[in-house]
Amino acid sequence: MEPPTQGNNELDFDPNHACEIQAFRNSLHSMNNEADKFQACIEMRDELLSRQTKLEWLCASVEEVMLAECAQYKKERSCWSTQSNNGDADTKRWERFVGAAKNGGELRKQCLAPLTKASGCWGIEKVQHYGWAYAGEKYCKVLGTAASRIPDWEEASVKLNRLILRRISAYWRSLILSVNPIDLIDLENLKKWPGKNEFEKKSTKGFRLQYQPVSHSDLPNGYSFDQYGLIVSVEVAGEPQLTLTAGAQYAMAQAESPNRPTSDHVAPVIVAPNSTLSPGAAVDSSTPSSSPASPDGGTPDSRIYSPPFSSLSATLPPVDDAVPSAASETGEPTRLTRFVSTMLDAISLLPSASTSNDTAPAIPEYNAGRDTPRKSDRLRSAPIPSYTGSTLSAVAKPIARKCLTRPTAASRGNHVCTCSHTVASELLSAIERSQQTCIAKDDTMAVKYGAQRNLLCMEHLKMYANWATISMLLHQHPKNTIIDPTLVPNPHPTSDSKDFTPIRKRRLSLPELGPDCKRAFGKVPRRDEPGTASIEVRPAEDCVDERPIHDAVGDALFRERVLAQLEQMIKQRSPKTWGELNNKVMYDLLSRSSQPVTAGSDDQMEAYYLTGEEAATRLACHTVLNGPIMTTNQQQFKWDQRKGRPIEQLFRRIGNLNRTVSVQKPSLDLKGPSYTEMRLIAIQDLFLKNTISDDPLNILDLRNPLPRSILPNFLIGEDCQLLSRVRDTVLGGATAERCIASVTEWNKWKDDEDWVLLAQGGAQTLTHQDSCGKDTWLTAQEGPLGFGWMSRPTEEERRTWSACPNGFTEGKLRYVILKPGQTIYFEAGTIHFVFRVVQHQTLFTGGHILRWSRVVSFMETVLNQLKFPDTTNEDILPWAPVYVETVAQLVLDQRSLGRAEELGGEEAIARFFNLKKEFEQELLHTR
């Protein structure tokens, strides 16, 4: 069979692939050394396999969405194996898709755990930047092992650079033109390199390496350092790699449906990881190629996709100088949208947006009399993508050996900046900085200097348009989100004649600070923060007992969004307010957090996504959980959709709004209490306005005005009713008649069994345990909420954390994101924390239970909390002895009825009473 000719390739592939193949063939033709040709083949192989892996990962994630959101897909999927035998073409296409999704799912399952280790040790930004997820299963596993053994990136980068430099020098072969310079053999050696000592590899080709940072003078010609300090080819070091932050990814993922008319829809820009969003990446809709051409008219970069400029409305008025405001309910374009539209009208005149007939409108002449252009070299290092996606640095040392054909200085163009001298340097710096991350650092700056856009040179104008486009996408909202800044409080709230004073107050959203809990916080890089107040409410639907889906991608974006917002709020000084301390500690917690294992054997599981029936089964007698349970649709109570948001209805049900409640305020001084008292009428005003607050309120001790039907269905089993028995015993004594207790006594126990959590966006709650050894459930009513916990802590980790909760930096931190309608249940002693984005207020109902079969766990937790009272955000005294004595009495009653096995047997009962004696001794010492 004859090898395919160039003509065959043009028939077999689309124009982008044909150009790429031709470029690859030309690079091989230019090489005389077979070793260099083979090295180029390795590079191309790895690049194509990486693309295939990315596609399979994407297919796996998309199929999860299909299975969760499309009932017909789930039904049809089971029939395809039969239909394919009949030669059904569409079925075969589905089978190809499912096969790719299956491959991606299996690979992701194998790679997720080690990648989580690497992100927890070295940071998720490095995992994303270097594309380690697509390097293969073995690579990921070795990577995870190496990261866990050397968690400090500074130490790891010193060792990796020595290994990379040795590899370059030993084989005299250039690194692969990839953003990731780390080879598998580097990781194998890294995990064997102990401490900050000399490394010796004993083999037939053994070598020794000193632990010493590599300097620029040590680098061979053609190499430099990348943004994280690793040795890379200068072509890669000079290329602004695109690493989309959570804000941009979230906006793109939540962009409106492309089926909507273009008059009110802006298509999202979709950029593959590690690709370059270069000037001129967007083309007019009439351009025949499916992928944008490079600015110099060379080979298109098939990894860049953006909407044609014509997809944006071109008839909107020019932007004014005001700050962009949220879109109104009437669909009126925001100022930022109008600004982007105006910008893109101007860009459509540029040569890079030429039409298919190769005719371009004339570019208006620059008015020299109006202003004097400057000439600077600030754009001289701007990259032009080659077929490999790499660029050549303007300061590159010449490479001594010939390896691959790479762009020359002549092919790059001069890119001399000719912006007017009156253009603010602050604006130019912001424009150029935005190209590194493809998000707007400061939307208000774009509008502030909007009048100067006509004074920009061509290249800066293109960058300005890219920046503006992404900025607008950040202001797109999820399709199930309602933006309503006009909400106002009810001027005539209902009244309640009874005024019950709370009998206790929740303390700070973090345990009290001990004398040894000082932390050192380094400088944190800032991230972009898209922001506008919004509402997320679960629509009314029938209660279907379904299993919630673990949205790994959405959860990761939520976490990244919170991290980005925290970075912008963190001050580089010692904390002076509770909010400053909260933000710094929460940033550290989230930086170390990763997603839980939700599949596999019981000893591997870290969280359970279950139906209500499955959850009830899990909570049968003697069942021990390794993490929290997530369910959905387990609440019988339904909000009245005709009466507004759940938060609005909550205040209607509360009644007398002249009462006060304890409220945590981040702006309070660190030397004083973390909470203050506010009237409910003032709190209502703030929440119904629904604006983003710089001082978000966190109300953790609000009485529940809702009916008991908020209790999740899966918690009504017999084993979950111990707390109710404790209440009846304390209030009723020896009588079985209906309880007659004082209002204060009754409310204490009622408020223990259910309560309400209400918070503005951005309020954080740091690591703590719920007091008095009780299990907890939370159900989201409005707004998304991040829930994190320490997974399976060892006894040593638990003791160390208890001694200094805010200073503890070990342990395996996990997180999930709860959405309206979902319930989370976690056992006594769970070390957990809560985080929120600034855009969403949250309303949660919650409560406590005690399980008969877990009385030993209850006793262990209460004893530890008595020894370390700062581990809870509520005082456990004087109530802990009441719980302990009452539970002890009930345990004896159960044993006398012959039901000892329901408590775990005689051995568990003996263990309970031994712990009770320790508790009593510790209580005497405490008093």
C-alpha cells in the first residue's frame, strides 16, 4: 500500500490538520540527524495523545451531565447495543461517544487521586498550567508520589531543575517543546531524592547531583525559567500560556444557550488549556476556515476558538464612563456590553478580520495633528503561535544544535507600540497583563479609560478587545439565576406578640484563638473576581428520591472562585479584624482542599452521594460512616413560589422583627467579641436589598419558624431518635403525659433539634466541631454553599488540631458544594468548615440528631470537647453534663429491656461508662 501523499492528506483532513501535517513534514525535512527527527516524532506523538486524552476527559464529563439531565439519553443508552447490530448509523456514533467517555472516565478515575495529591501539595495552578492530567496514568501516579514525598514546591523545583539540566547536558538534546518540561524519569528520581542533600543514583550510568538552585548563568543556550521557576525552552518561556481562572471558566460554562438570537446573546470564547489567545484569534463569520488564522497569515492554530465579531450586536451606543452595572430585568444591555460591542466594531476594521474575498475595509488614518504617537518596544516580545503552539523569545540565546524548525525573528514582526503619549501607562499594563490570564483584572479600569481606546495602536487595540470580550463573559449569569437589584424589604412585616430571648449565642465562626495559634501568611497573588449579587433557588418540583450527582467540575470552579475572591480581600499585614483573620485562614484551608473519593470500596470512600432510601439504610444500627452523606429532595416542606424568595418568606414567617439576634460581623475588632446584636428588621432590610456586602453578616443562631417537616426523610428511622428521647426525659421526667415545660426550657430543646443558618455572600466559617457530640444535618434552601471537612483524621491529627485549630496545617481536607434542595449529614466530631462566594446569599435549615448505636462516639466526642473547649463554636457547658447523664440513664433503660445489641452490645456499653467516668473526672478538674 502506497504511503499517503500530500494530496491524500488534503482529502482526508480538514484544512487545519492538513496545514499542521505539512508543517510537521517540513520540520522533518529540515533535519539531517535521525535522532532529531525521532525526537520530533516523540513530540508530535505526545501532543496528539494529549489532545486525545483531553477529548476523552471532556466526553466523560459531558456524559455525566447527559445522564443527570436527560432521561431519554439514559433510556436510549441501554438499547444501543441491540440497535448497533442492525447497522444503525446514529447508534454507532453514540457508541463511539460512549466509548470515548468510558475511556476518559476510567483514566480520570485512575489519575484523579494522584492529581489531587499534587494539587494539594504544589497547588492546582501548577497542575493546570503543566497539563499533568493528560500525561497518562503512570505519569500521574508517580507525580502524586513525588509530590507527597516532597510537598514543598521550592524544594521540589530545585531538585527538578537539577534533574532537567542533567538530562539536557547528558544527552545534548533539547527539551520537548511543551509547557511541561518534567519527564517521567525526572519524577522517578525526584521521589528518591531524600531531603536537601546530595542525590546519588547508583546504576551503570549513575550520577550525583548537588542540592543547589540553578541560576541563569548555569543554563545552556536556548533555555530559560518559566513562571514557576522550572527550566524550559525559551520558546515556551516567552509564550503567555493561557490558564483560565475559575471566573472565566465559570462564565464560559454558564453562558447562555447559543440557540438564542444573536441580538441578545454573546457567544462564549472557548479556549483549550495551554493554548494561546493571540491577537486576531477571532474572525468574521464569513471566513471559510473553521479555525482562526494566525496574525501573520501563517498556519492556523486549531486549538483556538472564538465567536465571530458579527455575533455581537453592532448597533449599541458607545460606552459612557460609568462603572458597569448589573443587567436589568428588561434585558437592557449593560454598559460593559455596550463598551465591548463598540470595541469589536472598531476591531472588525483590522486586517486580521478580513473576509473571504480578501478585501478589507480601509483603516482610518491616524490624526497626527491630534496627538503624537510614541514608539516603544513594549510589544516586541509578543508571541506568534507556530504549529506547535510555541513562540520564540526576543531575548533568546541561539541554540547551538539544530533540532526542530522554529519561527525566526523575521516571521514574528516588529510589533512596535505606537500608542499615543496621552494613553495612561496603567491602562497599557492592564491590557498586557490581561493577555496572560484572559480575564479582566479590573473592569472599572477598562471603563475609566474607555475614551482613550481610539488612541491605542493596532496591537494594543486587539488585546483590548480580547480583554473586553472576556470581561463581558464574566458578567454572564447561569441560566437558573435571577438578578433583581430592585428587591426592597417589606415595609409592614407581620408581628408576633411573644418575645423569646435566646438562651445561648453561637460564638465566632472559628474556634477561639489560643496563645500558640499564630500563623505566618506569605504574599498571596491576586486573582480576578467577577461579581454581582444574584439569587439561586431550586425550582419547585415533585419529591423524587434520586441520587444527587457529584459535580466535580462545578465544585472545582466554585472553590477557585472563592479563592480568587479571598485573594483580593487578603491584606498583607497581621489581621486586625475577625474578617481579616477569617479570610487568611480560609484561603489556607481551601488551598489545601481537594475533592473527596466518592466511588470504590467502603475503605476508600470519603463521601456518599445517595438516594434517601440508600441513606436510611446506611444509617441503620452500627453503621460507621467514613464521610458525610449527600442526598436531594428529602424535605417535605415546600416554599410557596408565589411569595418570592425563600429568604423573603423566612422573614414573613419569623413575625416580630423588633427582636434582636446575635450576628457575626467581619469588621469587628479582633480584640473584642466576634458578634454583635442586631434587630431583625435591620437584617431583613439588608438581605432583601440583595447587594454584595464588604461586611457580610453571618447569623448562626436564628430560631426556626418553619414546620417540623423540614426534617430530612432519611433521618426518621428509629436509630436516629435518641436526641428526642433525651429531650423528653429532661422535660417530662417520669411521666409519659404530654410535656408541660416553660417556654425557655422548651425552646432550648426545640432549637437544638432544628434551626436556621442565614448569611450574606462571602461569610466564612472556619474549622470546628458541633458541640456536645451531636450529629448534624443541613439542607440548602437558597444559594450555593461550600462545605469542607477533614477526612479520616488519625488520633494524632485530631489531638494536634484540637490543641490549636487555626494553626493546624496537616490532615486531608475535602470539600463539596451544596445546591438548593440538597441535604448533607455528618457525624459527631466531624471537623468541618463552610465557605461562600460573595455573589450569593445563603439560607440553610439544619438540626442535630443522636443515634442509639453511636453512643460511644458521642461520649468520645464530648470528652474531647471538654478537654479542648476551643474546638467548638458553641460553649458545651453547662449543657454537656445534662446530655451525658441523660444518655447514660437511657442506655441503662435500653439494656434492662434486653436491647443492648442495638447499642453495640455489652462491650460498647462498658466502653461508654468508662468514658463517662473520664468525663466526670475532667469535669471536676475544669471546675
